Amino acid sequence: VLASLKWLARHQERDGSWSVLNHVEQCNAVRKGSCGASPGRQDFTPGVTGLALLAFLGAGYTHISRDAHDGIVFGDVVRRGLQWIMTRQDAEGCVGPRTAAKYLYNHVLCALALSEAYGMTASTLFKDAAQRAVDFTVAAQNPGKGWRYAIRPGESDTSVTGWAVMVLKSAEIAGLEFPRGAYDGARKWLDEVTGDDFRAGYRFKGSGKTIIRGDNELFSHHETMTAVAVMARTFMDRRRDATIAGGCALLARDEPEWDGGEADFMFWYAAALALYTAEGPSSALWRRWNEKLKTTLVPRQRTRRDGCADGSWDPVDRWSGEGGRVYATAINALTLEVYYRYVSAFTGGSR
Ligand SMILES: [Zn+2]
């Protein structure tokens, strides 16, 4: 985790953001060359900036941390990142331009970073921005349903809905305000897309594999939406019922593999969070799956021998065509932080 944070710190833009494509301009010549061109869509720069900040916050670093690595103070990294997010917030609380494709992804990831930063520090620097980001998250929900790419677009999907629930849960823990009825819509959406076999669909029940045509259709299908649904239900209700247990059994059968189009960092993140929080750290399901996760993920992290790429993961999974090396590194760091980022929902404590 520390190596990945050091890579992120070295590749932050001067303005405080992390750029999906241009982060290679920050590459450190002293460490031998560049990380190489990254795939990705520049539109998602606010989203990967939120993810990168969540990786620091999840490891316990805030804007007041004095820890320095490679001459970079982590507290400064976090402060500059959060300040950048706040300068990208509009009058209604939306972070990032509404002209960007799928702009609600950018918003929810930045809203989560603001809310966690406020929850950890109670700093007045972030309270207003965090509250307004939560307000916009609530405003963007389809009435009585879930969320999708824009403000109340009529249709919902389970992926954005999962992140929005995380924003609300974080807001609840941080003492920010929102109407609890927002959870009812999320539950209703999840019930609507969950089948008798406990699989949760993306846009509808039984939707199966989700692809971006011309980009990732060769990658394998995983029960990512089931993982997101289990995670969201667990965070909202803190109750392990048959739907959650059935979903976890499906996840546990799909053990992490890297080769042959199997790599899916988003699936591993959501499944790790779902299994750890719903089944608990001492459960057999979690322990066996996590052993496979560790032996799949950790040996693929770039090391000192790889020069500037040290600490990062190559952007080669199913979703790297969207978020590039910053996404790959931040989300894998978050996956490895699952042990301490949230305590098990059923063994006491909220975080
Ligand atoms: Zn680099």
C-alpha cells in the first residue's frame, strides 16, 4: 500500500489533480524513465482524483499528516487534491463538468473523498463542500430508484448506485445530513435487479456481462454487480440475510486470476469489500478468497527494478481503458486497504 501511495504522490499534477493521461509528464527521470503511455479517457480525471485521494484517506493519511516519502509530504498531497476537487464544484454541489461523459461517476468518487476527509478530521475546511456534494448526490437520485450517469436521468444502474450508497453511508458516519429515504430507493433498485439465484444485474435482472464495445469485450464476466449489491445492502442495513449470504457464495466461487482476460480490479475491490464486511475477517469464505487475491495482486505490483513505475499496477484490466494507470493503482491500493478501511459490519464498530 505504501509503495502505491508513493507512486500516486509522485504523479500528482501541480494543480492537485491526477490526470488520466498526462500523469506521465510527472514521471521522475532519476528513477529511470517513464511509466509509459497510459490508456484511459481524460474525462475521468476528477473520478481518478477522487479514487487516488480515497487511497490516501483509507490508509489513514489526511491533510494534516506530516509523513514524507521521496521528499513529498503526504498531508500536502491530500490537501492539494481536496482543494482541487473543491474548485471543481458547481453551485449545486456537483464536482466536475456536467459536459463530461458519465459525469456522475466523477461526482460520486469526489463526493466520497470529501465526505471521508471531513469524517476523519471534522475540519471546517471541507464541511461545506462535503455537505453540498452529498446534497447533489441526493438530488441526482431517480425518485424512489437508483442512480446513473447524470442528474435524475430516469434510468438507473447498479454500478453508480453502489458508489452513491457509499457516499451516503460515509455521510451518515461523518454526521453530514441527508434524507434517510434515499436508502429506500437504493434498496428498491437492488431488489428489482436481483434474481432468485442472488445475482444482481447491471441495468436489469439477469443482464449478464457488461462491456464497452471495441474496448473490453474480450475480458471475462464476473459478478461485479452482485458484489456491489451485497456491499451496498451491508452498508445500509448491517444485516446478513439470505440474499447477502447467497451473493457471497457466488463471489467466493470466482477466485482472482490475472491471466487470460480474467483481471478485473473493480470486481476484486467490490468482492473484497463485500466478503470482508458481510462474512467477516475470520470466515472461511473470506480467508480462502483473500489468499488467492493476495497471491494474484501483490506479485504484479511494479517494484524498484521498474524505475518510475515502482508501486503502480499496469493498466491492463477490464476497466483500465477508462481510468488508466492512476485508476489501476488507486483501486488496487483500496482493495489492499480493506483490512483497516472498514471494520466488519457485523463485528462491531462502524469503521
Ligand atoms: Zn512515472
